Amino acid sequence: MQSFNSKKLTDVVKPDFYDDIVVDECHNVAAPSYQELLDYFRPKTLLGLTADSSKKWNDRYFFRSFRHYERSVS
């Protein structure tokens, strides 16, 4: 997210430019840098991935951005 924000991509691409966006470490979605981009872009698919599902699950920003499907890999 920091590299997206540092390049000011919102100044040069339209909100529907990306069909799919994958957000790694999505438990950090409440951070302003994440919110700026998630509020701007309108992908067809928004997929959030995290290895630490205990973080931020109750955060209102998380549930506003992603549906909650939990899968365990062992």
C-alpha cells in the first residue's frame, strides 16, 4: 500500500482500472494508507489475505471492505 500511495497512482488511473485487487496483510486495513486506496478503487474482486486472523476481525473497516471467510492451512 505504501508503494501505491508514494507513486500517487490515484492521480493517473481511474477507480475501475483494476478488475482484481489482492490485499496482503489485510488485517491492517484500518490504516489510513489502506483506506485511501480501498475507498478510491472499485475492483470487481477485492480479496484480502492475512496469516494472522486474530488481528482486527472486529474492526469496522475490515468488515466494510471484505467478507469474512476463514481458511486454515496446516
